[in-house]
Amino acid sequence: MVDMDRLDPGSMARVFREALRRGMDVEPAALFHDLGRMRSRIARVRAAFPPGALHTVAIKANPLVEVLRAAVDCGAGLEAASLEEVKLALAAGCPPDHIVYDSPAKTRAEIAEALRLGVRLNADNLDELGRIDELVRPGAAAGRVGLRINPQVGAAGIAITSVADRRSKFGVPLEQEGAVRAAFARYPWLAGLHVHVGSQGCGLALLVEGIRRVEALRQEIRRALGQGAAGTLDIGGGLPVAYRSTDRPPLLEDYAAALRREVPTLFEEGTTLVTELGRWVQAGCGFAVSRVEYVKEDSAGRTAILHLGADFLLRRAYHPEDWHHDFAALDPDAAPKEGPLSPCTLAGPLCFGGDVLARDLPLPELSPGDLVLIRDTGAYTLSMWSRHCSRGIPAVLGVDAGELRVLRERERPEDVVAFWSRGRGQP
Ligand SMILES: Cc1ncc(COP(=O)(O)O)c(C=O)c1O
């Protein structure tokens, strides 16, 4: 079966109308995150795997502390890709042993801080294990340090988010498994393995094969060193979602069933299974709405200028062939716009020619003051906000049990001046 569970444009438009009615800060653009939907996605992950598993949500998909707090409140841990993200996780109230710290560039100071805080960490390479060994106090890191393996299953459909090809910068290549076995024999504090195959673009078979290979290595280590060794397997994230009505991503439940079938030891007692899904949890929870500021027409066609562009949809602007979003036209009161369709280019507000979200999209005729709704913006959009042209981030509103609340206030020009200033409040 395929996962076509998406918010429908009608309900998104209703939420925007309600925000307008309440006089919330939605001009000239606003971002929304449906926390109820996020909770139900997390509940599905928890239901699909054994009760002892630790399910972390990848902060890099959406780092808003209010979003992270809601995830933690319903039992999720958090996956951090930097020490700053570790601090975001703590700010969201995540218990340290539910935080997984992954980064290929951890400094000695960052490793020391992570060990002091008691978070879980996955070393990216064998040299990092050496650094950890210098810093670890005997017994202190028990059960919390893993080692990332590149399963070398090859690139997936999207090159820039594939990380399991031979040239990947991540993890110890599986072909060096002898060195991995030796590391487990040498470092008694090393507790498990970590694998992440890629993000979006990965089919079920590729994800499962990557995990199967690393789990086979973990079983060899356990056979050699005893069943107490390498007790954790962190299977990363990467489960894709639908951005188009024609996309056919797998169901999360089918992913779990395939793992149970192909990698049964992962589900055995004595194994701590960790997941790090980001996009699958967050992408479909988000949507964005922008006013149309101007509409230009010339012999080449019609272009609507919006208040969200490459600053918000960075990947879409630079790699439109890989990163799709659906757009819908609304009238000034956020009712669906009717009328014959004609090609319209949707351009952002930034000062470069590539700041285009869609070219010649068939849309009802847009006028200044109309609105454009952008679907599936909950992951890898705001978290990749670009400061080019220094536009402030719009308000982010949370949709929660029929209520609306501010998750992050709109950045004012003064906030942007502070961002670019010397620091700590000094201009
Ligand atoms: C190590 C690691 N874990 C988890 C994720 C989350 O991936 P996704 O959002 O595709 O689930 C990523 C994303 O790049 C990652 O690098």
C-alpha cells in the first residue's frame, strides 16, 4: 500500500481564514504547522515498532522549539545534527538519554560536552572513537555511543540527499568491517551501530537492504564478543513522503513489516532499536501562505511576485527537478480561486533571477492581494531558511486541536539587524 495521507487544500485554506479572522500576524506571509497531525504520525511510528524502541525525530527537519516540545510531550526523542541542535532538544525538555547526537564534524569540546550532558552519540568515524576514548570516564558512557556505518548500497533517486554511495562522506564504509570489529573489541563503551541510507528518494528495498547489511555486521560482533555487545541498532530516517498526488511512497507500517521480515534480529529481545525519522513525521504537517504582491505580464508570460521564495524553499529553487511542492491559488479572503487556468510563474522576493518557485504553472488568474498556498512545507524548509537579502522569517502558527497559537513570532527588521550584528545585543 502507499501513503497518500496529506492535508487537503480546503482545510488549509480554512485554517488561514480563521487566522485572518482572529487578526493573527499572517501578513504578508505565514507558515503553519499542524501539531495534531504530527502527534498522530509519531503515534503511528510507536505502534509499528516494539515498545522498547526509541523513536527520535530529526531536528534538522524542523527545529522550532515549540514543535520539538510537542514531539517530546508525546513520547518522541530527538535526533540532533549539531551541538546547537542538542541544546534545542534540551530546551524542548527532551531527556538527555532520548537525544541522539550525530555529526561528521564533532570537535573534542563538543564530544566532551555531549558526554557531560549524557546524550547518546553516534561517532561518524574511527578517529572520532579515539577522541571519545580519551574523554570518556570508565562506565560513564555505557550504552550511549554508537558507530555510523555506510552500508554502501548505492545512491538513491536524489543525489544530494543520498549518503550510502561509495563516495559518501558519512560513516565507516562497510568494506572496513574488520576495523569495526576491532573497534568493538578495543572500546568496551562502544554500544551499537548506526545507519542512515538517505533522505527522500530512497525506496523501501534500498532502506531495508542498508539496514540489513549493518545488522548482519552487528550480529557478527555479538557472536564474537558475546550477546551483551553492540546492543543498539539505530536505523536512521529516510522514509519518503508524497509531495505530488502521483507520488507512491510506502506506508510506514509496510516499512516496519519489511524490516521484521528481512531483518528479524532487530526485533529480538536484548536489542535497542532507534529510529530518526524527520521528513516522514514533519513534511505533511506544514503549509505556507503568501500574498501576491505584484503580477507582471509581458510577451514571455505572467509572473506573480510572492513573499516566500528561495529563502524558504531553498532546495526547490536550486533543484526544482528533485523538490516538488503543490501550489494553490486563493482569493484575498482565502477562498479557493476559480476561473480558467493559464500559465503563471511564481517568483519569490529575493534579488536574483533564480528565485522562482514554479514556472508557467496552470493557475486561475492571480491579482495583487490574492494568496498562494504552498503544501507540504513542514520539513527542510524553515530549517534551511536563507538569509540572502535579509528578509525576516514570517510568523509560524501552530494548529492544535482546532486552536491556533504562535509557535514563533514574525521576525521584525530589528531582529534581523541583531542577527547580523556583532553579537549578544551589540550592534
Ligand atoms: C543521520 C540522519 N538521521 C536522520 C535523518 C532524517 O532523515 P529524513 O528526514 O529523511 O527522515 C537525516 C537526514 O538527513 C540524517 O542525516
